[in-house]
Amino acid sequence: MNEQPDPNELERLIREMMQSGKIDPAMLEKVSGLMSSPGMLQSLMSNFQTMFSGSSDAVNWDLALSQAVSIARTSETSVDAAIAQEVPNAFEIAKLWLSEETGFENFQQPKILTRSMWAQDAMPLFRQLSEPIAISMAKALNESLSESMPEELKSALGSATNFLGNAGATLFAMQLGQAAGGLAKQVLTGSEIGIPLHDRPALVTQNLAELFKDLETPRNELLIYLAIRELASAALFAANPYLREQIIAQIRQFASELKVDSNSIQQIAEQLESGQEMQTVIELGSALMARTEDQEIALERIETTLALIEGWVDSVSLAAARRLPSAEALQELYRRRRSASGVGQKTFAVLLGLELTPRLVREAAAALSMVAERFGKDVRDSLLAHPDQLPIIEEIRDPAKLIARLESDDDFDSQLRNLLGE
């Protein structure tokens, strides 16, 4: 009597293959052998239904979240109690000092995050931003994997082909999860990637504690400065909800128009078949075709908006933190860290193959500071209060053009008031 294959062994093999991001030919051979029983296939598909077919989406977002949280937890510690105890006071000071520099406000209490909590909070935003290109990537990878799969394996899989037909979606979800999980080990705040994850300002205490170990700057000053930055970002988005909607809409439109390079996808499929780890072969940027002129223009708009947001936060934070003896040193420290770690750049590179330039952020901060000095803080803030007022990239790079535009607007307003007898 022939020995029946063990369904638990088959499930273990496929789960290990999909969760590790490694497709090993030897493992595929074992899977093929174990799948010879129709009853086995039925049992397997029932067991995996929750994991792989719980959604009709082209990308398995639940798997992406699971992957992100799992990676974030690999070296996670509990919330740093000492830092958590200092946070309320730091934010109270930040709120008071910011109120003197901007009319934008956010009264939400700060959220204390672990790394895995940051990953959980980040995934809904990552999904919004990456969904169009994720679907395109998953479809292209599915087709390529299907075309390159040996006929004997297709026959062995039988009714399970729909299950492995989701391989591309699974692999993209894992890549996205790995990116979010990796970023969770680096970020200090909830808005560090350029767009706040939610309405509440937030800090990741474990990452802050690790940063404090290597710094000579007084810990309380750095914590207050970071609280100012995080609260400023939260206030900007709370007062101007269109900003978040506009950035997400711009990025989704840009992503939807990106085309996947079939040759690169084929190379990815071949590397996966050779057993290489998924994260070493899926490079989103390299899998995209060259951008068109219209896409380059769209990319410039996205970069400009993100630079203006970060530049505004830089400008306002430095002004609000002026009472700190190390204010300028703290801002330079943060800028160097931003350039070195590239958290924002990594995020958009992973999601879209989009590269952001730190230099543009510095130029935006300088231009907005110049406006505040010349026309006042309210005029500076008004530039981000309406999409029609946002400076264009030429005005950021040459602030004299922005000054001229504002002077012209001021002259027009004066003439209109005189005409109306006000």
C-alpha cells in the first residue's frame, strides 16, 4: 500500500517558499511530488485560502502588512519608558513655541510608537501610494512566471495553478512589506517619510534611544526639536487637508502611467527560479521603462510639493526652536541624517522608482524663510494654504521670482482696496 503524502509537509514547504522570498528548484520538485494526490490539493487549497485568496485585489496587502510587522519585530524592544515620560513635556514646549511662528495648529496628543506599530500605521499609506504600480508589477511578474514555468510543473499543480498564479502579487507584497519593515527600524517620527501616517504626531522611542547613544547634543534639546518638527508637520496637514489628497493623487496618477519593462521582469523571474532571494532581485526602479516627457513633468510636480512641505517644516522648526542653544546644530544634524539615511528617498524609490533630491528641500526652506522675513509669517503660510499659491520649482530655485510675484500680488491687492475705497 502506497504511503499517502503528508499535507502538513506540503503546506510547510509552500509557506516557507513564499514567506522566505526564495523559490528553490529543489523545493519546487518536492512540492510537485507531494501534489500528486487530488485530495491533497483540495486540502492544501482549503488551508491556504485565508492567506492567499481572502481578497480579490491584485496584490496581497494582508501579506505585505504581515511581512512588514514581522521584520519590524525582529529587533524590537518595548517602548522606551524614560523617553515616553519626557514626550508630553517636549510637545507642550513645542506647541507653545510653534504658536508664535505659525497659525497652523494641531491639538492631537502625541502617539508613542514601537517599530511594529509604525509599520502597521505606514501600510495603509504605502498601499494608497503604490497600488497602481503594484498591480502592474504583479500582473507582469505573474505572466512572466507563468510563461517560464515548466510544463511538467504546471501539470503537477493542476487545479492549484490559480494559487501560484498569484506569485507576482505575493512577491510584490513581500517586497513592500520588507521595505516598510526596514524603514520602521530607522524612522524617528510619524512624518519622516514626507507625508504624516495619520493625524496625530508620533515618535518611535526605540529608534530615538539608539540615536541618543551616539550624540553629544543634549538629549532634551534634541527631543524638543524633534517634537517641534513633528508637531509642525502635523499642524500643516491638519490645517490644509488638500495637501495630503493632492500628493497622493499626484503620485497615484504618476504611478498609473509607469510602464513595466518586460525584459527586466523576465530577468527577475529567471533569478527567482535560480533560487535567489526575492529582495536581491526585485528592484522596482530597474523594472520600469524610461519615463516619458509628461511623466518627468509629473515627477517634478511631486518633488516640488514634497520639497515645499519639508522646506516649510525646516523653516518653521528652526524659527520655533531658536530658544534652544543648539537649534542650528540640531537642524544641521537632522538634515545630515535625512541625507544619509534617505528615509524619504528610500520610501518613494521602493514604491515608485522615484528619486527625491535633498538639495531642493534646502532651497525650498531658504525661499520660504526669505518670504517670512520680507512679508511676514502669515504670507509664508498662505503659500501652502491653497494649491494655486504653491511656489513652482523655478521660484524655489530663484527666490527673487517668488518675491516679485508676491510684490505684484500685494500691489494688486492695494490697488483693489483703493478702488473699493477701503
